[in-house]
Amino acid sequence: MAPFNMRCKTCGEYIYKGKKFNARKETVQNEVYLGLPIFRFYIKCTRCLAEITFKTDPENTDYTMEHGATRNFQAEKLLEEEEKRVQKEREDEELNNPMKVLENRTKDSKLEMEVLENLQELKDLNQRQAHVDFEAMLRQHRLSEEERQRQQQEEDEQETA
């Protein structure tokens, strides 16, 4: 299966993530990451049969494109990079400004308190729902429905009489 969206460089065909292929796999020589072997996969474009290769990237838990195609835009990767950048900026600010450290701690503690309050509300709601007897509710609804039908029949009988 294709591990990511890509576009063939030869014909421009889009190959979407999850597309099934008969891939050929080989172990890359002299490349190991923390004892994990790196594998190279060979697939062929569905339109022009050009060879496309990519290999595993265990360091980033991803795949790297080698040749034959270009990798399409990935929002998740961009989001992760943005989060890392924001975290690095925050750490740099905290190193230079001790007041910023205090402000960030108060913001974090306020956020944590809000999360805990929301969690407590959800727990209370779940506990209230756990005490509800749904069978009793259904019986009550059935009885009220039967009562309504009986009243409707009585009204119909009075109108015909």
C-alpha cells in the first residue's frame, strides 16, 4: 500500500495513500537506525509503469521519497512542525525573561484547572446518567402512550355516539 499521497514525475498521475501495489522490498545496505533495518520499496505507477521508490524512516516514524514521484502536501507534518516551533519560541522567551516563566506557569495552571472542571462535569453527568433506569423510562412511556390511545378511543366513541 502507498504510505502517503504522491504524484508520479513521469506522467503526473496522483497516487493516493492506501492504494494497493505489488511492491518489491529490499533491505538498504549500511543503513540502520538504532538497530532497526531500513527498507526500500519499489512500486510502479499505475498509468505509465515508471518505477517509484521510497524507504522507511524510523527516526521520524515515516517514509522518505527517493525517486520517481513527489510527495504531496501533508497537513499533519506541518502542524507538528508548527507546534515544535511554538514550543521552542516559548522556551527561548522563558530563558531570557523570568517574568514570562511565571506568566506561562499561571496560564498553564488556569488551563489545567479548566480541564479538570470540565472533566468533573463530565463525570457528574455520567454518574447522573448511570442512575437513570432506562427500562423504567420505557415502561412509563409505554403506559403514557397506552393511556393517550385509550383517551383517543374514548373521544372517538363519544363523537360517534
